[in-house]
Amino acid sequence: MSDAANRTSLSVEMTTEDFGIDKIPVGDRAFAVAYLTMVGVAMIGWLYVITRAGLAAIGWIISG
């Protein structure tokens, strides 16, 4: 590996140790990822519903 890659790898390693990321069990990380994915999908769904309702209301007002 090049010197820059070694420094970057070491920097990432030190950062994860500083924040304690390396001590979090894999199961907890998997749960957090699954939870955040579900929240993201729900937010996208609500955004879709609100957008569709807004566009329908605008269409109803214009054609009116």
C-alpha cells in the first residue's frame, strides 16, 4: 500500500477507536441499520402521499 493509503487507514482506525464504534456489537449495528432503513422508507412513503395529495388539490383548484 502507498503511504497515503496507510495514513488514511490509520486515521480511520483511530477515529473509530475515539468514538467507540469498534466496540458496538454487530447485532446492534445491524438493528440500527434496519431501523434507519425502515424510517427512511416510511419518510419517502409519506413524502409521496403528501406530494400526490398536493398535486391533486392543485389540479382540482385549477380545473375547478
